[in-house]
Amino acid sequence: MLRLDLPGPDDAAEIVDALLAAADRCETSAPELAARRRTLAEHIGDGLDALPRPTHHTD
């Protein structure tokens, strides 16, 4: 397990988007690398999904 400290979940979501875009770009030339990038994106996304949802208080 690796711990990665980021300022917020939006930053992790940006990394997921970048990994998926990179996977799309190399799918034809390096399908194994593309699959690895998608797996990493999925794992990060799963971690984001496991975070507690923010609560919004209205006054």
C-alpha cells in the first residue's frame, strides 16, 4: 500500500483523468501499459469512492 497526500479529492480525480487519457493515447502501441494505467486509475477512483461524502450545512 502507498499513501499519497494531496490537497483534496479534486486533485486525485485529475490524476485519474490524466491516467485514463494517457491510457487512451498508448492503447495501440502499448496495450499492456494502457491496461496498467487504467488499473491504477481504477484503484485511485475506488479510493475516492470510499471517502466520506462531504456534508453541506445550510444556515
